[in-house]
Amino acid sequence: MKLLVTGGAGFIGSNFILYWMNKYPNDSIVNLDKLTYAGNLESLRKVENQKNYRFIKGDICDADAVRIAMHKVDLVVHFAAESHVDRSILGPAVFMMTNVVGTQTLLDAALQAKVKHFHHVSTDEVFGTLKLGSKEKFHEQSQYNPRSPYSASKAASDHLVRAYRTTYGLPITITNCSNNFGPYQFPEKLIPLATTNLLEGKKVPVYGEGNQVRDWLYVSDHCRAIDLVVKKGKNGETYCIGGQMDGVTNLQVVKKIAKLLGKDQSAIEFVKDRPGHDLRYAMDWTKIHRELGWKPEHDFDTWLAKTVVWYKQNTDWWKRVKSGEYQEYYQKQYRNR
Ligand code: NAD
Ligand code: TYD
């Protein structure tokens, strides 16, 4: 089988490529990625020289680049996106371009190339926010209520993907997942930011009072869920994916990381809250569990401890990200190709 992975140089996309190439060594993967600040080919060093892997530097909004990348592809797994809420508040335009126009460009090309399956990776944030302290969870029938430019753009992309199935018959699946964490995550998101700042002896900024709640999903659990959905999921269906945890606040997450690193909590710094900050996300993943047999492999504490160890052992990777040196890698590695 030939896959087109978009955004494969990003956090989840690179974990997915490593996962897939290890599990299905006879498949081939084309990775189409623009290499924005969030794209880091150093995360894919283990596979970059394999014959069944090809990297194409390109923009998903560029119809020609997309058409070339889509050649003879059986399955598209679409991760490419602008993904950071805080950046979407500072500059929404690029979110609309990549997440909406980029997705539509890919959908058109998938139709033309007659790909057998288009899988779209989306977020729980399209459903809005839940009340703190309530037991309510998001599920596949939850109403869309995006509240940030990021989640609004992802909501639009979900609608487009469904519309291309209804209107043109494109075979699709969608997953909406909660906050991911794990190796190779850009240290602008809470868990890698807190971990690497603590390792560097810097302060950890906690927005507001830190009482917001996220449903943390370990990235390899997420990759396994996508694997199940693309292999066994039903055409046109959506599956919600979340972690195994119970209402841990951001402040508690940061305190757990500090404890794992043997640091005291004086490093925690409360800063101005994010405008329109969603209070709580929680996912009901009954459907994917019941229909496809998926569940997280471990609970949050176990995965968090493994993640912190990974950042401790891979200082080179994140120090090069924080210094910006990772961006030179493409030039060095792909100059003569
Ligand atoms: P990321 O920001 O780490 O990576 C995004 C990748 O997309 C980067 O490699 C970047 O270079 C690439 N990209 C951006 N614009 C592009 C364009 N115009 N053309 C081609 N490539 C482009 O993101 P991530 O955390 O790996 O998220 C992957 C997907 O999962 C996104 O669609 C995101 O909305 C979704 N998601 C992420 C999370 C999370 O917690 N990280 C949670 C739910 C859903
Ligand atoms: P983030 O990792 O940006 O993901 P998202 O906004 O998509 O949920 O943030 C996770 C939570 O942590 C969110 O409630 C915002 C909060 N946060 C902080 O308190 N401090 C920080 O420095 C960051 C980046 C996030």
C-alpha cells in the first residue's frame, strides 16, 4: 500500500511515520510537508534513507505539489495543519489558509487521483468547551462550537471532508482526538515546554490559575487508533479518541512534571490567561473501543513519566529546536537530492 502523509515532519505525523514504517515495512510512504517552524526532519532520521520513504517539501495549498504527491496513492493520512491555539490568536490568516484551503486542495486532488481512502486528523477543540467539575464528555454527536481561530479552522476542515463524501463520494474517515503528548513535540505546547524549561532551570508559565483541564492522549496510543480506523473503520464515520485520566488540571500536570524531575514548585509562574481559554476538554471514546477494540495502553501518569524520561535523554533534539538549529537540517540532508 502507498500512503501520503501530510505534515509528517510535525509532532504527530513523525510519530505516525515511525510507527507505520516499523509495523508495515512493505508499505511505502510519501511525506508532504511545508516545513514551517513546526516541521522538523530530525525527528525522522531513523527512516530518512529507507527506500520506501520519500520526503517532498511542499505546501498542501499548492495544487501542483499536491497532485504530484498524490500519484498512485491508496491512502491519505492528513495531519498537516497550523496547530497552536496561541499562534492562531496572534495571526489567524495562515490557519484559514493551511487548515481550510489546504484541506480542500488535498480533497480535490484525492478525488482526481481516485484515492481509496482519505483520513482526516482533527481535534476535540471543534466541540468547544465543557464546564469545570462536570462529568460531561465530548462524543461523536456533540455539537460543533469552536471558540478559537484554530478550532474554527479545524471545524471548517471537518465539514469539508464530510461534504466531499456526501457530494462527490470520496471515501473518508475522521478522528477527533484530545491533546497529544510524547516524544518529538515542539516545545511550545504545555508538556514539552514545561519539561524542557524545568530541565533548563527556567520558569514554567501557567496561564491564569492553571485550573483548566485537558484530556491527555499519548501519541503512540493515537497512532494505534488511526491505524485501526484506517484499516477497520467504516467509510464516512467519525471516531473520538482520548486518554486514560481523570480531570487533571494544567497546574497539576506541571507539578507532576516538576516532581518527576526532582524540581521544586518555585519554578511555576502564573501568567496572564489566554483570551477565550477553553476550560475543560474530555473525550468519550466508547465508540472506537466498542467497534474497533481500541483503548490507551497506559494511564496518564505512566505515559507522562516515560515522556519526561524521553526529554531528559534527548536533550540534543529539543535544544536544537529551541535554538532554531533544526531548521538547517533540511538544507544539509536534502541539498543533493
Ligand atoms: P505540528 O504543528 O507539530 O505539525 C504540523 C506539521 O504540518 C508541520 O510539520 C508543518 O511543517 C506542517 N505544515 C503546516 N502547514 C503546512 C502546509 N501548508 N503544507 C504542508 N505542511 C504544512 O502539529 P501536530 O501536533 O503534529 O498535529 C497534527 C494534526 O493533529 C493537526 O491536524 C492537528 O490539528 C491535529 N491535532 C493535534 C493535537 C495535538 O495535541 N498536537 C490534538 C488534536 C488534533
Ligand atoms: P496547549 O499545549 O497549547 O494545547 P491546547 O491549547 O490546544 O489545549 O495548552 C494546553 C493547556 O495548557 C491549555 O489549557 C493552555 C495551557 N498552557 C499554559 O498554562 N501555559 C503554557 O505555556 C502553554 C503553552 C499552555
